[in-house]
Amino acid sequence: MSHLSFKEKIASVLCVIFSFVILCSGLYDFLIVDTAIRELILSVGVFLLLLSAGLTPKMFFSPLAEIFKGEAFPSIVNSKLPQWFSLFGIFCCGIGLVSF
């Protein structure tokens, strides 16, 4: 994380914090408030999407044209991990939305 600028570090930390807040909120609703399993699946999907965004902070400060080129952005961890997180997050959100 030493190769990131200060604003990229802040964006990464905020994404990770918000993702864990959403996951904890979904777990709390599922366990205490007794909501349906589809709400938990949606919370896990959003958690994974925000976590994958937090692992590639250079994406937030790149021009939109560069983002849509399809080139990979450097990530904090292995470059395949954020891709798998985002794909599984989209899959969980899709399952949660279809099950309504």
C-alpha cells in the first residue's frame, strides 16, 4: 500500500469500512430482526462489490475513458481477487433481486 497516494489510501479505507458496515448491518438484520435470507444475500453481494472497489483504489481517480478501455488497474492484492469478488458480488445481488 506504500505505492498509493494519500487520497487513494483514504478511498480504499472508506470502501472497506463501508463494506463491513453493510455486512454487519445485513447480519444483524438477519439474526436479530429476523429478515429473509434474500436480504442477507443482497448484503453479502454489496459487501463484495464494495470490497473489490476498495482493493483497486486507482480506479476512483482515473478518467472514465481509461476505465472503459478494459485495462486492468493495479490492486493492493493479487489482481484476480478483486475480479472474483466483483463477479461473485454481482452474482449474489442478481440472486437476491431475482428471488423477490
